[in-house]
Amino acid sequence: MILDDGTLEVFALHECAAQGRKPKKVIRPLFEPCFYGELNVGYRRQYAAMGVSQQVDKLVRIWQNRDIAIGMVAVLDEEQQYRIDNVQHLLDETGEPVTHLTLRRLGGLYDIER
């Protein structure tokens, strides 16, 4: 398994506005950054997403992490933000445990709170 396309960091979405203020959402890191490998998005996955009016921008593979959930935010290479739309825990070609993440690009970017 080759994970040499860059680094991925997983964030959780939090509300950070003071009481009585306009709501503001920020993202906070959950885990240490990890390396990822980008996979090809197949036609079946693209058409399944289009069937429910969604899109798939990237499909990436990381070492298995069962704490990642749908709805979290993934930041690739410290700049691009994506919503995690699907999480699959699998074994790769050599039997190593991996997690495949289906990512959709976010329209607006969240502020990162560390």
C-alpha cells in the first residue's frame, strides 16, 4: 500500500459563539495528521452519488481509524477542506487494515481552532 500523496488531518465541527452572539462554527483537530493515498473514483460510486444529488470529489485511503465518522471534516495538505461523506473499513490488497474516505469539497471554509 502506498500512502504518498500528502497528509490528511481529521477535524470535528464545533460551535464557538458566545451566548447571545451570532452562531459561528469552527473545526478542531481530533487526531494527529496521517499520510493518505488517493484512489480513483469509479463510475459506480459517481452515479450512486448523483442519484442522491451529491458529488464525490476525492476518494482517499489511510491506515485504519475506526474513530472517523461521516460528517467530520478532512483537510488535505493543510489547505483543502472536505466533508467526509462515507467511511469504509477494509483490508487492502496485502491484507493490511485501511479506511477509505469519500470526500466532498466544502463550499465555504471553516476557521481552524487549535
